[in-house]
Amino acid sequence: MAAADRGEVKALLFDVFGTVVDWRSSIAREARAFAARRGSAIDGEAFADAWRGLYQPAMEEIRSGRRPFVKLDVLHRENLEKVLQQFGIEGVAWPELEELNRAWHRLDPWPDTVAGLTRLKSKFIIATQSNGNVALMVNMAKRAGLPWDTILGAEVVRHYKPAPAAYTEACAMLGLPPDECMMVAAHNNDLLAAKRQGMKTAFVARPDEFGRGVKNFDLAPADGIDIGAASFLELADKLGCD
């Protein structure tokens, strides 16, 4: 990406699950703690994978128009009830169910996340562009120290990525055309969808998103992605941040 092109970018919009935070390890930890409180044990990683596996199908019901928009907390709770059944866990009271569902509000950042975002914020507007809802993003940010300028994403624009409006309406809310915004993600499908709407794109590798040694197909930027980096710190270097 040429220096002149970089200079046009005024805002960085971030995918969050997997890109900013380590959802799998965090959910596995919460699942084990939940089981321990009930006097049992659970394969936390398998539980996390099963719960996350229902994520895209649930959103597709809304993207397809078969279901009106509901926020991700609702979809996560519905999916959690299915996963609890799958793991043979019964008799979970509503407060306990809600507490476990809010595990997604308590995800841990990757080691480079906070320092990298802080450097990027010194030069650019930084905002979430996640399928997560506002309360989820705010609670996560407060707990993890994520220095967002603003929270954008599915609940704000009422569209789940990769619907085109998820990107274009987020840019419009910042008062910027898409070509002055850069989508940052560890997932090429997200970046390519943003690119089709005119946004600049940056790939940040998260090879351990699905666990150490687990195959991850997003290890390098796809053809046409503007910038590739191994961390937010390297991205800050490439974008000329102090």
C-alpha cells in the first residue's frame, strides 16, 4: 500500500472476536468455571467450539431475512441452551444461564492488543466493527482496557457482517466515505467483504485463534488485501504510528 494511500485513511474499524480478543481460551475458561461451580468437569475447549459453531448459522437467519434483527446476546443465549443440551447439562437456573452467557463480555485480549490499539489510536479514529452488541463491546472494553473511540457494529447499524450495509453504514456514522476507512481483521472473508464496499483493508494474523496446533485457514492476507501484519504493533509500525 503506497504512502499516499495510507495518508487517506482516517479511521480503523476492527473485527473483535478472534482479531482483538482470544474468544476460544476465554470461553473455555468460563465453561470450566461454570462446571466447577456445579461440582463437575467439562472439556472447556470443546464447549467453546460447539458454542461458536452455532454463531454463523444463527446470524444467517437474520441476514437472509427469515428472522427480524435481534442482538448477539440473544443469539448467544439461544445457542447456549442448545450447547448445554448437547453436553447433557440440565437444570440451569436463569441467573446462572445469563451469567454464563455474559462470558462473551469477559473475553481476554491478545497480548499485543492494548498496546497496539493505543498506538493506532494516536493517529486514527479506532472503532469496533463487530457482530457483537453494544453492551457486550462496552463491557469487554472496560474489563480489558480496550481504548476505543466509539462502538460501532451490528446492533448500531442493524446488519450482521458480511452484509454490505454493515460496512457502509458504519463508515457513514463516522462521517467518512468507505475509502477513508480501513477494516482490520484476522479473517479474509470479512476483509474482502469490506473491500467490496470500497474500504481499505488490513489483515492481522491470529494463528492460534482456534487453539495451538489447530488448523487455521487465515494465516496470511488474501490477494488484494492492502496490508498484512503479524500483530497490532506491526500494523502500527506499517501505518506510521508513534
